[in-house]
Amino acid sequence: MCAGDLRQFRPELRCLAVRLSSYITEAVRHQLAMDGLTEIVASLEEEHGALTEQEIEAARRELFGDVNAEDVERGAA
């Protein structure tokens, strides 16, 4: 394919590049937020100790109702 053939695709490629850039930006933003939460949890666990399975299950019930842990982890809640 020569350069002249690529000109017809420039608008579509530009649009794709913007969407891809937005997707990557959002993915990085999400990962940074998750990293921040990991740090907060680690700090709280260091200060107060790790949560027990009973505490985790009580929190799941409060947040998601009466679904089991496997459903929550699969995103079915």
C-alpha cells in the first residue's frame, strides 16, 4: 500500500487513535485508583489487623444483599 492509499483512511485512523487513547487513559486512571486502594487497605490492615472471613462476609451481605461470594467475584451481584 502506498502513501496515497493511506490518505483515505486518515479520518478513521484519527478517530480510532482518539478512542484508543481515551481507553488507555481511563485504564491507567483506574489502575492508579486501585493501587491507591491497595495502599489504604495495607495501611489499615497493618494498624488494625486483617479482616476475618466473617467480617468480609458481613460486608458482602451489606453491600450486595444475600448473594454468595462466588457471585460477587464473578460480578453477578
